[in-house]
Amino acid sequence: MPLSTDRRARAATVAARLADALTAPPASQPDGDRASTGERRRGQSLAAGAAGVAMLHGLRARDGVGSWATVDAWLRAATREKLSVGARAGLWLGAPALAFTLATAAPPGRYRFARQHLDSAVTEMTDRRLAAANRRIDAGQRPERAEYDLVRGLTGLGAHLLTSHPDTDQLRRVLTYLVRLTEPLPASGVTRLSLPGWWSGDLPVRAPVDAFADGHADLGMAHGVAGPLALLALAYRRGIVVPGHLDGLNRICDWLDAWRQDSPTGPWWPERITFSELREGRPAQAGSGRASWCYGTPGLARAQQLAAIALTDMARQERAEAALAACLGNPAQLARFVDPTLCHGWAGLVATVHRAAADARFHPLGSHLPALTDQLLDSLNMTEPASGWPPGLIEGTAGVAAVLHSLATDTTATWETALLLDLPQARSASCGMAW
């Protein structure tokens, strides 16, 4: 259901107000050398820093409602410090985040040298990580989520390549790695249970050590296997296919089917599965969490909808859309939101539904958008629009403004690939090919 003219106008007004609050980047601190490395490199953060704000202003400038001078100012702020290419760098931080930002938001014809420099750095990083990941698989060892996830791992690097360099051999090698990731790990002396290839050995933040001592499987979009599923599906829709591609999609889908939990208010998925839960065949999580993009039903449903379109599996697509529709009709899940941002809050839910509704065949997901838009708008503190939030795209003000701008203009934007919600430049061709 298209938004009414009044809602579009309100969304556009609020988007402009939020963007105006981010017109000028903070000045460089004269004692910046004494700040921590993380603080100094925050500008390179798509999630919380200047790179994400530049993305917002680039989106608005391309649509004729913003200034390229503002984009330039935020890009300069994002590139003040030495590029981060270490272990924490990925799609949301460091060289890949800046490369993604320049490729999608920079003024036309500008930053050619910087793009070449960033592309070279990201290419080298991706090759290095692919080699390490394939060695790890060859040795039969468990991965850490940072090897493959969207935020820091090869799924995020693949999302950048799919957006900016879709015809490269490197993208195909990333996809081939993700297919390998879906193959079961070899049995060990600990268990004869079959472990999925993404069964991770790292410890989630604030997780109890004992419960995760034998590893776990993360199901989420940000750090779990839903991210690889969405990337494999989007690449397939774009016509970029590697050996075993459909097998990889099916293996992840089968795992998600096995851990789908049905309830009177609709299906849901646990955030993670520990070894004890795998052995028992049921999750310890008592019920659905908040309806967020990162770990909730909306992100998982969108990933499975994309996979169903790639597989031309209409029954799976209907189940995915039904799960999302049931979630949107469950006030208990929606009531758990505490902020308006993309990753954890209302903006992420609205963006997910906006994209899922465009592909929906079996459930009128777009009928929920007017009420969800109102919820997002009502969640904002309009007297101090940026109070308490970082400025960036994924976790801050810029992301809220970007979603409202997209609603007001009813457009897709390349930044949405940073959440693996869509690949805008592929939509017209892929829809015809998929069906």
C-alpha cells in the first residue's frame, strides 16, 4: 500500500530536519593524537560515524534535495585518519566502509584516486581473508563469526563487491567460499551430531562461557548465517552464480526450517543455538524477541524471502511472508523496541518491510507500512532529533533520515545493500528472471 501524500510529506520533512542537524561534521580535535585508536577511526564507521553520514547526504544530493558540498565535508571528515585495514575492518568500518561509501555516495566524477586506493586496499584485504578462511575449512576447524559475517567478515566484503564490482572474479570467490561455509563440519570426538559449517567457536558479547564452550550457530542477519543466505540470494538474482550455489542456499534454508519455532502469534527463530540446545533439539530461548532487523523475525524472514525468490520456491516464499506478516501483527514484539535506529529499532523494521513488500506475492505486507511509518515518526524526539544517538547510518541519526527519505520518495538506495535488504540496480532485471 503506497503511503498517503500527507505521510510522505511528513516523512520528507522529518528526514530533512534530521539531515539538517548533521550538516556540519565536528571539527578535528587538536589533541586527537591522544585519543584512542577507536575514537580516532570512528569517522571511518558506516554504522556510527562520518562515513554513514556522508552516505545519507549523498543519497539526498543524488535526489536533488541535498548539497554535494555537504557530502564532500563529511567525506573529508571520514578520511582524516589512517585507513583501518586490520581485523576489525569490514563493511561497516575502515577501508571497506569508505570504499562502499565512495562508490555509492560520492559526487559524480570526484575522488577517483581515493577510490582506486581504497579498492586496492579492500582487494588485498579480501584476498588475504579468503586465503585464511579456505585454509581453515581445509583444516576442518570452526570459524569465528568475524570470518564470515556482514559487519566485519566476508559476507560484508561480498556485499560491497556485489554493489560496486559485480563482474569481478573476487566476488565469485567470496560466493564460492560462502557455499563451502554451508557444508557440514567433520565430526569430532566431542559429538557425532552434524554441525553446520558456520558453527562458530567465538563467544558472543555477554554470553555465559560454559553455555558456549562447545561453540554455537548464530542465526542473525548482522553476525549470523542469515547474512550469507541473503548475499547468496541477491547474487543469484543478479545472475552471478557459482558451483553449488543452490545447494548452499538450500542447506541454510533447511537449517532455518529445523529451528523455526511455531507459536500462537506466529513463527520465530532463536538468536543462537548452543551445543546443548542442538543435542536437545530445542532452543532455550522461551519466545520471540523484538522485531528487529539484526536478530528478529523481520531480518530472517526477508533473507528467506530472497532465498525463495532465487530458488523459485513459492511455498517457501509464502512461509517467509506469512512469518513477517504475523510478526507485524504481534504487539508484544513491536513493544520491545527502545530506539528508532536501523540495526535495532523502528527504522530497520520499516526498511525491511518496505523492501519485502515490493517483492511480496502472497501477503499484503505493504498494508503495514502506514502504521509502521507513524510508529517510527512518533518514536522521534522532534525537539532534539539527534539527542543520544551517534550520527552514523546503521546505529544513528543518518539511518533514520535515510529510511524516511526512501519512504517519502518511494525509492530504493544502494546503502540498503549494507543491510542485505536489496540490490536496487538489479530489481527490474531480476524480477523478470526470477519468475
